[in-house]
Amino acid sequence: MALRCLVFRGLVKEAEEEINKFLTTHRVNVLHMAQSESGDHVSVTLIVEEPKPLSEEGF
């Protein structure tokens, strides 16, 4: 399984929309999430695990 680190930055609503878009279009397990704020902007960091494709699992 592969680990990826993703950072979403912007206004709160923009970051929320981008995170939701990513999570609905990718099959991942979220292992860790961190958030920081600066003024009216937010940064959200996700560490995700991508499952192996079925072809690599021998199915």
C-alpha cells in the first residue's frame, strides 16, 4: 500500500470543497489529518493510504 501526503489550502469553504471532491473520487484510508489557520485561510494536511489495485492482489 502506498502512502501519500496531501495539503489543501485556501478559504475554509474552498478547502472543504477540495477535500470532499478528493475523497469522493479516490479510494483511500485517511490515516492522519492536521489543520492550521492563518487569518481567514486554512491549511489541511491529510496522510492517506492507497489500497493496492486488485490486479496486484492476485484477483
